Amino acid sequence: MVNCEPFFNLVSIEEAEKSAAEAYIRLRGLHEHIAMASYLQGFLQRGKPTYKEVATAFRYDKRIRRIVYKYVGLIEEYFRAYLYNTFSSLQAKVEDEYAFDSSYISRILFSQLIDRVWTLDDRYKNELFGNENVLRKNLDALVQLRNAISHNRTLITYDAFSEVTLSDGRVGNSLLLNLCNLYSLLPHEIAISFKREINTARNQGRKKRDNQVRWELPSFLIIKISG
């Protein structure tokens, strides 16, 4: 049995909520719950965060992760499709630096795919990115974001995102800026869907599962992509 008292001491929790908290601590981990409670505490001017706020933060984080996972997968498919459609029909000639074996693009890792994309001439990059001036570090940040998702990191408290520089001049390594970076790299129609899903993830929703407490999302956690 996990000793949940170190977490209970950090939050304002009703006695009726403790069984639900214990169930989720067994699933998510005591350390994760303590980290989330401590993170929220750093933003509050009042007393302890409520258990509802901690539980809702985890639910919100899971929604964001699911959305990001889907759209990072889409951009990976888009990059692979572009390279395959553009170059796979070419005969492998010594003078053609982009020619490749037909199964090559499907085999390489995402980081290797990014390397391949970066070697393209500007005319191909312009086709791929819609004439956006894409920086290498922003592509590398996409790899780091994908790694965080793949390893089920809690994005809200994750502190190892890579720095990005956006076209509007914003620079940083926050979750929001990394999501804005992903948004800027997606094809326009897909980017609109991504923005809508991210911006509506804060809504309470209609479904309620066993052991879930009332949705109580702190306003300072809400992520909104503008533009």
C-alpha cells in the first residue's frame, strides 16, 4: 500500500476524495502527484491547491498529450510522404543527391527524417513548409516534443523542452511555444484543426468516469494558440 500522506499534506482534499486520489496515485505514481501539487502551488497566491485542481491538471495534460501525439504523427507522415512522392520515382544516379531506395524513408527514425528534410534545397523546403523560414532548431524541438510524448512525460511539469524561435519573435522552451512551433509546421488545413483541438481541450466535457472528481482547471494552466 502506498503511503499517500506526503501528497495529502500538500493539497486541500475532502475526506470523500481520498479513495479516488489513492486509486490514481497507484496508477500515476506518488512522485508525479507530489510534483504536480508543488508545481501548482508555485502559481497560487492563496493556500494549498485543491485535489480537484491536481486531478483536473492530470486530465487536461492527458488530453494535450493525445492531441499532440496525433498531430506529430501526422506531420511525420506528411514529411515522409513528401520525400517519397517527390524523390522515390527518380532513378538512383550518382549526381542526384536526393535519390533513395524505395523503402528507405519508411525505415528511418523521426530524427533521421528531420535530418533528411533539412538537407533539401530551398525550393523543396519552400514547397514543404509553405515558404516559411524554418529554423533547424525548431525542427529539432519537434523531435524533443515527440520524445516527451512517446515517453508519456507529464507535459505541464516537463522542463526539458527545446528552445524555439517563432516568426512573431517569441523565443523560449515552454510547452506553449513548442505547441505553437508544431502549429506553424503543420499544413494549413491540419494546423487549423490542431489549434481548435488544443484550444477546446480546457472544456469540461460530458463524460465522467469512476473516481473522477469535478473538473476544476486552474486558469494559469490553460493553453491557447492564437493566430
